[in-house]
Amino acid sequence: MCGYGRFGHGIRDALTKAGNEVTVIDKLHYGEKGVDIEGTGTDSASLINAGIEHSVGIVAGNASDLKNLAHRAGGPRPQARHLHRLEGRTR
């Protein structure tokens, strides 16, 4: 999960309640309970630290549409499922 604002909190809660393991990457909220990695998730290093090579999906919930779309551009696991927050909506 990249981004831990309102959207990120809601998605993380729903995924963990469903029995999924979720790793959260966030720069602004790093240090808060629930955030595991400091960063935006748009760089390979933070994704690798989060265990992207073993993931089944990526949730891009940053406040920036540009950052969220950057997740779709490839990276270390382009075949993973992607869920993006765009202009306050889920796509």
C-alpha cells in the first residue's frame, strides 16, 4: 500500500480484515502506527524493501495522481495487480 491518508487507511483496514498481509509505504505519515516503510513507493528501493517481489498487488493511494500512475509504469513487479486512487476516485 503506497500512501496512508484517508484512502490508504480504509483500504488497509479492509484488506487486513479480509486476512491479507499489508505493508504500507508513506513519507508524510512515516513514524505513525501502521506505516512500515518511509517513501512514496515510486522508487524501486522502497518497493523492494516492502517485499514487492512476493506481492500479489499494489495499491497506489498517494494524494498525487502522477505518483499513483508512476506505479503502473513498470518497476520490479509490473505483473502485480494495481489499484489506483485518481482525483479522489478508485480506478
